[in-house]
Amino acid sequence: MTDRTPYCPPDLDQWKECWEMTCRHCARWLNCDLTEAMIEHREGGPWPEGGWVTDPGAGVTCLSYQPRATQPQLSRQQLRRLARMNPASLPPVCGGCAATKGTDASKSLHTRRDFDASVKDRRQFMCHERPGYCGGWIRAVLARAGKRVPA
């Protein structure tokens, strides 16, 4: 179990940053009352269940976060093409990959949810370190599809 604690940003700049990193990417953002509840919490109200928390090793996350599909889905042909590629031709798994247990990205609840949803739906995962396809995501998609997973 992760030791998460309720988080209330101390200033407007950090409020904006939290909103940009979580709410703006959430599938619920248009129908979510959490921002208002977080403001009430800042003014002395109770911490809202499902609110923002610290995610040790990975900053702040929202317990109510739900991934939003923003990338096109890989076609079966693209998936087969990836499975046939020479392993040396695939993008490497970067040092901070969400697919690698123990990295900051793998500890972040909302990044994990984004990664898991993108693997399940075969929608490209947007890597923070490298543009284009994420090496860890490609390998996870291939494994989920029962394809040979290059090292």
C-alpha cells in the first residue's frame, strides 16, 4: 500500500500546476466537482474523498483521476508490424519508464492509470522522456496481445 497523504497546494501557482498535471488530462474534468471541493478544503472544510494526494516519489496525483483517450488506436496491421520488427529497431525502454517498476512514473497513480489504459486500448502512450513511441509501452502492448515480446 502506498503512503499517500491529502495535499492542498499552498499557493496559486501550485494550484494551477496540479490542475494542469491532473485535472486537465482527466476524462471526468468537465463533470467533476473536485476542484470546488479542494477549494473548500483549503478554506478549512474537510478533505474531499478522492482528492489530491502526495504520491511518494512522484509528486501530486488525484485519487479520482480517470484516463482520457487522446491518441489514435493502433490498428491490427500496426501491431503485427511491431511484432515482426527486429528488437534492435524498437525504441529502448528509458530509465524512467512507467513500465519499469520502481521509477517515479510507475509510482504515480495517474501515470500508471494512463499507461495501463493505453496498453489495454492500444492507444499510444505519451512518454515524458522521448518523443514518439515509448519502448516500454510497445513491449507491454505486444505482451497483452500475446505477441513475441522483443527484449
